[in-house]
Amino acid sequence: MDTKKYEILALNSLQYRSMENDDRLKKQTLMHVSEKLKQQRIEEETEKIKVKEQKPRKRFEEEDLPIEDLNPIEREGWDWAMEKARELCGFIRGWEKLYEEYQFVLMEKNHKYVGLCYTDQKIIKLSREILKDEYSLLNTLVHEICHATTNGRDGTKKFERGLTDAFHPLFKLGQSK
């Protein structure tokens, strides 16, 4: 961190303006110093975001599960999830073509994740373990669709904006029934 020391002087506004207009003295004004620090912070944050987004995505080992292997309760959960996916994609702006473009796949239990989205392959995977819980199933479905529509990772501004943009339409959808 820069440890320069600054001395604050009492100046009237006319003297301060004359300092701001003088290229040599301008660098010593509070306005210039604060703008410079603000710009440095913005550049540092931008760099952090770039580095985070450039890291190669980790591939996970998960086993796809044929729909035929589901028991009746799990099959009911899967059918409900696919109906909700169609409904959501038809209702939320920006999601319209997603249901036709993406393949929704069921995966055997993954020890870390209940849903995965591979935007490069246009695949959304949901875990078998959440098929009996509509609450988790819908949350995971919306979460993974937001990954697909934003192409953003968890915790990025892009992804968080995608989630936020989905809130109001989801709320309206819930009220319409």
C-alpha cells in the first residue's frame, strides 16, 4: 500500500480552484487524490473479476441416469420439474428459447452438487436426490437456468444479476395461480 503522507492545508475556495487549475499542483488536491484512489480500487476489483472468470471451469464426475430407472415418486418429481422448466422458460424474458436449446439431464447422486450447468454443451443436470423435494427442485432448477442464461459462475455479478432479474417474474408467476 502507498504510504505517502499528505498535509492538509486550510485554503479558501479561490486558492483551491487555482491549485486544481495548475497541472503541477493539481496532483496534491484532495479531489485528485480521492479520484485516483477510487480509480485504483475499481481497477483492482475489475482485475479480480477477470481473473476469477478466466479460471478454467472444473468438470465434475457425475453419472447420468436414465429416466426409466426412476421409481414412480422420483418420476413424478422429474415430470413436475420439466413442466416447471417449460413454464418458467416461457414466462421469463430472456429464457424463452432455453427449454428448446438446452438438454435437461438427470444425474445420479453427486456428492457436492444437486445441479450443474454446462453452458458450452447446453446441458443442465439435476440430481436424483432432490426429485422428492419440490422446494429444492425448483430452487435448483431456477439456479441452473440462471447459469445458462447469464453464462456466469456462482458469486459473479453477472450471475447475481440474472438471479435478481428472475425474482419479480417468479413472484408474479406464483401469484397468477
